[in-house]
Amino acid sequence: MSSLFAKTSLGRKDLKITDSEFAQLRDFIYENSGIYIADNRKYLLENRLSGRIKALNLKDYGEYYYYLRYDSKRRDELARMYEVITTNETSFYRNPPQLKVFQEKVLSEVIAEQRKKGQKRLHIWSAGCSTGEEPYTLSMIIHETLGSELSQWSVRITANDLSEAVLKSARDALYTDYALRTTPKDKIARFFDKEGDRYRVKPEVRRLVQFGQINLNDRAAVKRVERSQIVFCRNVIIYFDDDMKKRVISAFYDNLNPGGFLLIGHSESLHNISRAFKPEHHPGAIVYRKV
């Protein structure tokens, strides 16, 4: 659930980005990540990257662009840049109506189908997992749904994000009250261990989730993701232009098994993006099914 530019940061207020520098950096970011920064977001890019320019002792945004392209440490800086330009605003059990539909309709149907086949295998892809709240929530829901039967199942949630920093936080699985602000108290008691003033996700919940870095603009990397019955990609595609959205949604379609489900953010839509999915309307949520 990574989001771009949810809030601005204080950078070097004296450092201004020129139109040509903005165009260079915007195109570079798009080329490398698929993240599209509109012209009216220029000042946000200026604010977010000024701190990196200062940290690297560079003169301006032009020098920063050349650093990203040619410096021997460009790979490390590219990772830091992604961390700076993406903001990860999320929480456990976010968007309860959608999660209710996931548990009662989507997950129940997939489980019933697997039981019918005698396979008992479940794979979910959380694309844009941020600091881990989404995939861990899905793991908790699976624990509740399968109960004592879980040990008989092969279950994996592949959780990917662009930023290595948020993935490290996700693997640590240690959260503040703020991350649990939308979490029912009974879930906190069942699935978390209190450590001081923080909460750590219990080991049995963490065991179902495998984290890894991925760039959704890297077609080869996306193709390597194990085939899924369900894909979650919430609050990510709104930061792509239409061309990138179509490529990403097409990749999700290819990844999903026949009849598989795609769940996106409540403010996102596949309208004019893809006709390959059939929208299924439920109270408070739309689910897209591969047809």
C-alpha cells in the first residue's frame, strides 16, 4: 500500500528545481520505477529530494540526476531515492468492508474450490506491501478462516515493495499503536505480543508471509512471482500513468490462476484500463475476477 507524496517534508528551501531538471528526474524515475510524477507535483519532488542533495554535498538537481545515472554508488542512492519519494501510509485491518468481502466471499470461494480439488494450496500476492500491515492482516484472516485446519494447507503470501527500507520494517514486524489504530481489540490480543509500548506480530502469523523487493516496472521480476489465486494491490496504481497501469494490470492478469481475484484500493478503478477482469460488486467493495 505504498503511496506517493502523501505529505511533504522539509528540505532545503533555498534549492529550486528548474523545469529541465524536473523533466530529467521525472523521466528517470518513470523509466526506472513506472512512478509517474505530473507537472503539478514539481514542488513536491523539489521538497523530497533536496535533503538527498544536501546529504551528498551536491550543488543542484542536475548534479543529483547525473549522480543517479553514473556514480559508482548510484544503486544505493536509487534505493534511498525510492524511500524518499514514496510515503507508506497504512494500518492493520484497513478498509474493513473490503476485508469482509475478502474473507467471506473471495477467500471462502478459493478455499472451497481447493478442497473440492483435494489440493489445499493457497497463494496470495501482496504487491506494494509497504511496512507489512496488509500481508500480515491477510495472514491473520487466513488463520481465523482455516483455524485448526491450517496445518494441513500449503499457504504463502508473497509480499513485495519497491523500498528495501519498508521491507526491513515489515520483517521486523514491530509496530506502534498508530499502525493498530484500525485493528479490533480482539485481533490485537490474539495476533500480537506486547513489547514495551509496541506490538510484535506473532511468529505463526509471520510464517505465512515472504517479503521481497520488486519493481513493478521490471517485467522479468514480475513474471518470476509464483502464480496466485488472489492479488492485492491497493493504493499503488493511482501513482502510475495509464500506460504503466495497463502493463501492471496485465501482469497481474497473467499471474492469476483462471478465475482468480484482484483487489485494488477503494479509490482505484480498472475503468478504461482493462476489460480482462469482470467486476463483482459487493457492499462496500468491488472485486475483479479473471475471466
